[in-house]
Amino acid sequence: MDSENNQGQARILVVEDSEIIRKKLAHNLVRNGFHCTLCGDGLEALKILEKTAIELILSDQLMPGMDGLELLQEVRERYAHIPFILLTGHGHIAGAVAAIKQGAFDYLEKPYDPEILLTTIQRALSYFQMNNANKKLKDQLREQYNFQNIPTRAPAMKKALQLAEKVTHNPTTIAIYGASGTGKEVLARAIHFAGDRVENRFVAVNCAGIPSGLLESELFGHVKGAFTGADRPREGKFERAAGGTILLDEIGDMALEVQAKLLRVLEERVFEKLGSDQPIKADFRVIAATHKDLGRLVQEGLFREDLFHRINIFPITLPPLRERREDLPLLVNHFLNRFKEEFGKHLPGVSEQAMAVLHNYPWPGNIRELKNCLERAAILTEEEFIQPHHLSIAAAPNDHKNNNQSNHFAIALKAEDVSLENIVAQALELALTHCDHNKSRAADYLKIDRKMFYRRR
């Protein structure tokens, strides 16, 4: 039966075989603003749960037919999201403690204190509401970072996604290479949310955005008094990522002294907080990402060779947008659909003229630049379609089928430094920068023999 109640509060299912106690419980709960549904045994409770939305169960332990412990077991199997509080008589505490281990939120001994009962109910509702909100958020993130939400027709991008899907359930360290804006963090999140570590945290650290003096504390944490200003202990990113995934973004910018400490962490999964010699063991999946050529940095002495081999176990390379132009229509639709939901605005599409501008643009900022460009256009347009004047880019003069790249650039040298050797050296450096430090592409770009290019470098 339903008791009289105030609207808008949580509905509690009271399961108690004593009618006197049942009504007393209901009176107390209703007076404090709760809805109440009452029944006298576990079997009746299960029938109610099939057709009524219940937010908390308050059950006696000893009842005829199905008792409170048996009901708890059924509830945990069928309705794990509903908190369960057990009421037990003196002498049955051991059973109540066992119920906690089986998933009950708490137990109260009869005769119960009404104030303690209300406090326990509020704690249970708050705890489960938070858990349910976290679950909903994880489900949303799992959907958002699904591999299916990374649209592509480009063979190079398909290969990258196929590799990523194969390693989702493997703890192997992954290295993601690609120019800025190609979606390295998006891919890292997709790997995490598709894997078996999804219930734990995904923690991202931008190694380029944190000064080297602070990066160590950011990664490993510190104890109080570890250095001037450390007035309280701090949890590091590795500690936060326990059981989950840590993304070391732009690892190519990490200082050599931090690289040495990182190597030990990757090899042993053990680290110490700054100011402490107490080792902390943690289990986490490591994904490293960079837009730099780590092999070249190793040759130049800017990156440890042993660390390079440790993180380069499973490399995945993301192509720049200019090398996957067949994906432009897919990506445009993908982003416009997202903006339709975010802005609540009708966005039918992109005109042929605007799409031609998008195709002919070299996209130095890759997918991130495309997203920003379309977001601005989506805000500006009041027309039937997005037009070229809504785009914050200029049409490129060359046909993208001819690579849409002009291999003309200015070489600046002081008069005293002008020599054939210096001109060639600067041309090679500019070509490398233009081609994201890919030597093979840079050689093709300059239309020189690759062997000559490697000899000169």
C-alpha cells in the first residue's frame, strides 16, 4: 500500500512483517517528506519493484517466506542501483554485518533511533545518486569516445583505428604520433573507454604545458614540506590513474631529468612522491603522445633512447588532415551534428562553394582547426547553408589533388652567412618543419633523392 506523502521526494519501499512497526516507519518517513510504499515480505517487495520506481529499500531482516537477506540478494542481482538498508533485532548483528558484505548500504538495530534512521537514509540516497550520476557520465563518455564516432574513409586513418581497437584490452604501453590537432587525445580516450579499465580514471597530463620544475610534482605528487611552498601533501597523476589510464601528452617536450624518473615508473610501476622514500605501487595503462619525431630527438640527445624504446612498444601514427581529404565531408557532418545539439540551432549543411574552400585549404591546424572553423561558421550563419564568407579561412589557389602545397618559402640569412651549404641546410630544415619532421615526406616535398636528403641530415 502507498502511504500519504508529500510530492517531489524519494520513494522508499518499506518491507516489514509487523504492521505496527511498518506504519510507524511510514509515519516517520512521510512526516519528513518521503514517499512510502509498504509491504509485509520479500516476495511482495519483488512484485512492487517490477512495476514501481523505488529509490531506496528499508527492510526487516527476519520475515516469513523470503527474509531480508534473501531479498537483498535478489535486489543486488536485479536492481543494483537501489540502496538497501537492513533493520535487525538484537542478536542478529552478525547476519547484518554479512549483509553489508553482500551489498547492503548499512544496517540499523531495533529499536532504531528516528534521527539516525533519517541520517542513514539521506547518506544512502546521496551516495547512490552520486554513483548513478557517475555511471551516467561514464556511459556518455563511452558513447562520445566510441571508435564509431571517429569518422573516416582514409586508409591511413582506418589502419590507425584498427591498431587501436586491437590493443584496447591489453596493458601494453602505446605511443601515438601525429601533428598537433590530429586527434591524439581523442584516440587515447577511445582506447580507454573501449577497454577493461573504463571503470577507473582517464588522466591526461600535458608535458609541454607544465614547467619542468613542477612536472615532477604533478606526475608523482609530493609530501608536506617537500619543497618551499609545499604546505600540504599532494596526490600525483600516476596515483590518480591507479587502475585506469594516464596519457602523457607531448612527451617529447619532457625534460631529461624527469625522463629518467619516468623510465623507472614504466618499468616497475613504482614511484615515490617528492620528499618521500616510500615506494608506491600502482597499476595503470600508459599512453604517450607527441607531434615530434622521437627518433630524431634521441639522435640529438634530447630524448633518452631507453625511454624511447620503452614507450614505442605499440606505435600508432595519425595522418594530418591534408592527407585524408576524403574525410572532410564526414568530419563536417560530424561536427555540425554536434553543434546542432549544443546550440539548439538548425544547421542544414555546407554549400558547394564553402565545401570547395574547405577542400582547398591546407589545414595546418588539422582537425582541431576544422572544428573551430565550423563552430564559428555555425554561430554566424543565418542562411540556409554555411557559405564561404562564414568560414574564417581563405580559399587556397592550388588544387588539393596536386597536394595543395606550394613548395616556395623564404630563406633568410645574414649576408656573411650566405653560402650554398647554409642555403641547402635551411631549405631542408624548413621542409622538415613543413612536413612535421617526416624525412621521407620532406624529401618528396623538395623533389630530391631521399638518400641525398638523409646524407645531408
